[in-house]
Amino acid sequence: MLRTYRSLLSALLAALLLMPLSAHAVEDTLDYGLYWFDGNNQSVKAVEADGTVNNVPRRFYDPSKPTIVHFHGWQPGSATRGDGYDREDFRFVWGNEDVITSTAWKNKGWNIAYFYWDQFADESEVKDAEAKMWSANGPRGMRYRLSDGSYSTQYSPNKSVGQIAFEQVTAALAGNTSYYVRFSGHSLGNQLATIVAMKISDAIYAGTAGTNVMVDRLELLDPFWSQDGKGYLGDANGDGANDWVGERTRWMIQELIQRHNTPVTWYKSSGIQDVWIGDKNTELEGMVTFIHNRFWYLASADYLNKHNHVVPWYFRSMASAAPEEVTINWWGGRTLTGQNAASASTDDGRINAMMGDQYHWDQVEGRYTADPVDDQFERKNY
């Protein structure tokens, strides 16, 4: 018995000595960056971590076609969910609906992509994930989460997610001949989309990037900004206080509008900014096209799904005509104005015309269905 025990112990020690030295029970894996999608929700990596641009089949990326890049938001628990490293994509499953929302985009001649930063965004505290978009020196540095729930810095980059995304997007689109790029950002991802758009604008002005990668439209899908000044941002305007991420985002959007007349839409689908630690960023509402989505097919207190369902709503809206704009008569009847409201399929000129503090738009039809095809929006005075 003792000999058997010693044999087992020796075998165990030998096995331990042969194991790679690691603080984690799982392989230390980090994957992030731009992924192209086809119309069947299949994806391929666009750019490697070392900056190598992959040559991919034309069904994923065609340099002659317009491009939309989507930036996801906070991803708490995603690394440990399911079989590990769970990621968003363009498939929407809800009730008896199962829709691949990228299909309509591909059918209409678009390139469509996700920028993934999910392992960096997997933090229990939203502000820790938020910081990584702006700086590599925030409260958690550039640590990333593994599928066993632990965090690692072994392969952490020495630059912010915003800088990484800028470098990858401009590299992937360097040969684009369509001269049309659109960004969308959900929740925290609105900040990332704006950061990258601003970096591209600055690079174009500096002569280090071509105008073919300029962001031609910016879509903020139920955006989120946390309250309070951030030490990693500093005090850019010299008011004696650290900047807020909401005001930094607002300044960038204002600059993009002044420089390029960029169409910008804010789709508000939940009260996520109104509770907890959210910054309402009310001043930004009057600069952009401001839309209230009303997802009444969800429970009134279901903030989480109302917050998340704006993403499939937006991408699904490319499959149908732009929603109708209406006004309400004094007796309660609705009158079509002959104009469109905002969606993915609304043209840029119309989005530009809707911007400013004169009107905002409130969904009054299609509130009980997830399909945007029956939506109408009432034009309201501010």
C-alpha cells in the first residue's frame, strides 16, 4: 500500500513538473479585434494582434463596398458563460423569431464587422471596463478575463482599446475604394466608436490616413457614460476638474460635426442613463438626431433587454424601408409628414436634416413587435 502511494505521489510530482508554469487553470488565451461577417453569421478575423491584415474571401470583405463596424459594450461574465468566451454576433433569437441581422446588409452590398474587446470588457465594475477604451493606465490596466474567471496580464497590450481599434480599422480599410464607412456603438461601445472616429479624423488632418477611411456616419445605440471625472482623462479644458467620459464624447462629436458634417444619431431604448451611475449627457441630445425607441413587447421594468434589443433592432432595420415620420393632430389622429424617421436604412442627408435641438422623435407604432417594418415615429418639439 505504501509503495502504491509513493508511486502515485511520484507520478503526480512528475506530471506537475511537466506542466507549464501558469497561475491559471486554463490556457492563457487573449483574442480581440476586427472580425468580418458574411450573411450567414459566419466570421473571420480581419487583423492579427501584430497588425497583419488577413486576406479574406470577398463574401466577408470586398474593398469596393461600403462598410459598417459595430462596437459592443460592457461584457460582464462573458468569458465564463457557456463553453467559455461567449460573444455577441448578428443573430437575434427571441420568442419564435430567429433572424440573422447581417443578411440584409450583405444583400444590399455592405461589408459588416464587429470589433471585439470582450475579454477586456469583462469586468464586474463597468467603470473598469470603460477606462480601457480611453487609457492603458486605468484602474485595472489592460488586464483581461479568462474562461475560468481569473484575470491575466501576460499578453496585455501596452495601448488602449481605442488605439488598438483605430489601428486595426484603418489597416483593414486602407484599400477601401467605396469611400464610405459607418460606425455603430452600443452602450459603452458608443464611446469606443466615437474615440476611433475622432482618431481617424485627426489622422486624416495630419495626413497619416486617407479620406477613404473617414467615418461618414455615427450611430449611438442606447449609449452609456458613467458619472464623475476620471483621473486617466485629466483636465483637457482647464476647468480645474478631471473630465467626464460623457463630456469628452460630446466634445469629440461636436468636433466631428464641425469638421465633416458627420450625421450622428442617438437611439434611446431604455432608462439606463437615468439610474445607477449613468450620465444623462443631456447637452448631447440637442446636437444629434435623437430617437426614442419604445419596445413595449418587453416588460416595462425590463431595462436590460430594452437596453440590449436596440442592437438587433438597428441592424434588422436595414431589411425594411426607413420608418415613417408622423405628427399628432389635436384630436389625436396621426398625419404622415412625407418624411422618414431614423433607422439604418434612412439616408445620411435625412439624418443630417434631423439633427439639432428643434425636434426629437418618439416611436408611436410598431411598439409591440421586434421587427422594425411597422414602426412609425412622431416628430415632437423640444
